[in-house]
Amino acid sequence: MNLFQHILLSMLLALIVYLVLQNQQLRSELAAIHALQQDAGTVMEQTLTPLTEKVAAIHTITSKLGTEADDAANKKLTGLQKRLGLYKILSTVNQADRLRAEGKGAEAAEKLGSIKKAIWEAGETFTDKKARLQGLMGPIDKLVGAWKNGDASTAADAVRKELDAVLGELGND
């Protein structure tokens, strides 16, 4: 059995030597792969850092441009909405005048009186037209009083013409 043990020990020793050599070879290959990974990471970092900065700068610029475009669109839309409010007021004046012409003085007076608050607020909105718009309160009050008392002979032409003039000027702004 000595011979058998000797052969077995020799084979075991050869196997251990082989495994140690394989282990050393694998360690050196793993070390080379690790070094390559670190180099690749460094290269990627050097490449991606400027790109990241450029993307961030582009994002900042596009966000700013988007905000400016939104603000400009909202400002234009707000101006259009305010003008639309004046057109609605003018439409109400026309409806009231039509009711007056049909002999419905009390109903016409109520309809015309209902726009006073809207005209006042439009004067606050369009500050350069404030005196003209809020100056319509007196003529509206006179028309409302006359129409309520049965005098439907006076039309709302003065109010309509002033609103048309203001709308014409706003259209040119």
C-alpha cells in the first residue's frame, strides 16, 4: 500500500501544483480585467462629464425659452381675453338697444345697467382708457333712467361709439 499511497500523494501534489498555477493565472487575468474596468470607467467619466454639463446647459436654456414663450403666450392670451370682455359689453349694449327699440324699456334698462360693473373693471384693466370707459357711467345712468320712465327715444349710440373707439384703439396696440 505504500506504493499506492505514494502514487496517490504524488498525484495529489501534482493536482495541487496545477490548481495553484491555475489560481495564479486567473488572479493575473482578473487583475488585468480590473485594471481595464478602471481605465474604462475613467475614460467614460472624462467623456460623459462634459456631455452632462452640456446637456444641463441646454436644459437650462430650453427651460428658460419655454418659460419666456409661455409667458408671452399667456400675456397675449390675457390681452385677448380682456378685449373679448369689452366685445361682450358692446354686445350687451346692442342687445339693450334692441330691446329699447322693441318698446321693452324696463328690460332694456336692466340689461344696460348690468354692464356698469364690467365697464368699470375694464377701465381698471385698460388704465390708459380708464377715464373714457369709466366716463360712460353718466350716460348709461341717464339712459337707464329714461328707459325705465318710458322714454325710449334715446338710443345707446354714444355708449356704443365710445366702446367701438376704445376697441379700435386696443386692436392697434
